[in-house]
Amino acid sequence: MMGGRRLAVLATRGLALAAIALALTGPAARAQDVTPANVAPLAAPTPRNADSVTAKQLFGAVRGPADLATRSIGFYSKGCLAGAQALPVNGKTWQAMRLSRNRNWGHPDLVAFLERFATRVPAVSNWPGILVGDMSQPRGGPMLTGHASHQIGLDADIWLTPMPKRSFTAEERETISATMIVRPDRLDVDAKVWTPAHVAVIKAAAQDPDVERVLVNAAIKKALCRDATGDRSWLQKVRPYWGHDYHMHVRIACPAGSPDCRAQDAVVPGDGCGKELDWWFSDANLHPRPPKEPVKPPPPMMLKDLPPACREVVLAP
């Protein structure tokens, strides 16, 4: 998925942004599992403020989708979403979590995948269904907290915790935590919580033809490599990444009818279970030395940094 140079850049950035959930490798990696405290309401996007505030403030202030032709615009980490659809809060085999974030939106293809996948989960495991975390904002775009991706309505976090047989209350959806899957030393999964059902559920996601990537913690990838039997071709889509130790990040392909959606590079050949996995467990990755000089964080993304069509999306009624 990434070359050596890209890995080096990400590793350096990870040191500088250790407080951001996607870059964490310690216990604080569960930051995405905590709903932020109440913040002051953001000003609605207008032509007057569109170029003076950050893109995440603009997109974070909008509470509903743009009434435009449905399409994903740009790249997973730099784009927006028109004509979004909300995943219903409850289904027979799924429940949406952290509703206060208003991130249960996606391209209709993503919503269709989640509903299809949720139905399949009880057939391949003993789980009654799935718990769905963050998808996208109503118009996609950068988020006020957490993710760098999830911007074009094609990403979804699925907790590696089975749905219960009852509906959560509104309060429980904000406070209940997903189960930590990774062992404290970061070298493997926690044998007390890892089950064959985890393998079956992740495998079912990776085998869906619309899925491009399934991102998990390297320890989870290691366990999958060890425990997978029979056809192992699906492992190619399952890629290790920082964080992701209590959920899997599922990413679907650019949909038809979205000509401005930029596809991700194809996954590299092979199941990813060889020496390429070893780096993730190296001391340099798990216990990086602090940089000699403070690394300056990149400037915040502005509307001008996104594809031009995103201006129409964020300013649409």
C-alpha cells in the first residue's frame, strides 16, 4: 500500500502528531472511541467566510447533506461528498454508535455495503450484528477531530465488538467503549478477547467485491495471518496501519457516477504476511525516539486545498 519513503514520512509525522488517534500506538489510541466534549457551535458556511476559516470548520458546521447529484469528490483524505445518505440508526443486524458526532453519513454505495455486510455477519459468525462507528459527515470533508480520511463517504469504522441482542440507549451509544483487541505490548492480539468470529467477520468484509481496503492494527493482521485457513486471497486487502486496535476501517472503491473520485493505488500482490509485516513490530516503530527538533505540523486544510467542486457542496442550501 505504501512505499518505504511514504512509511518514513508517516512515521515522522506520527511522532509530531502523537495526540491524534490515527497515529497513536499506545492506550490513547482509543481517542476515537470517546465523544468530544461539547464545543461552541460553528458558524454556518457562507461565501463570506468560506475562505477565511478552515475546511474542517466549514464541513463540521453543516448538519445535513447537500441536495446535489450524488457523487464522491476527490481522494479519501482530501475531498467531499454530495448527495449523502444516512445509515439508519438501527437495523436488524446493526446499530450506529456515537450519534452526537453526526458521522453516520456516506455515499449510498457505502450504506448499501454496510447493510449487506451486517446481514452477512450472523451467517458467518456467532455475532448478532455489527456496531458502526464513524463514517463521514453529511457533506464529507475534513473532520474537526480524529480522521484524516473519511472525507468522501467511502470509509466506515466497524467495531470489533459484536452487537448485543438489544438496542443501546442514546447514552450508551456515546459512552460504551469498543473492546481493545491488541495486547498491551503491541506485539499480538489479546488471547482473552480474540476469537474465530473476529477472523470470520474481517474475512467477510474483505471478500465483499466493493471493498478496496480493510485497515487493522498490525497485531490483528498478524493474528489473521496465523489463523486464516483455506483460501487466503482475501488477506491481500487487509492492511496494517497505526491505531485501529479496536475497530476495522473498511474502505470501498470509487463508485460509478463519481468521475471526480480519485481511486487509491491497487494493493500490492501477496497476502502481506511475510517480512513486510515485521517492520510494524520493530522497536523503531513501537518505541520511536523523539525527534531532535520539533516537527512543525502541516498548515490546516482550507477550502481552496480541496477539489473545486467542494465549494459548491459546502455552500449548497
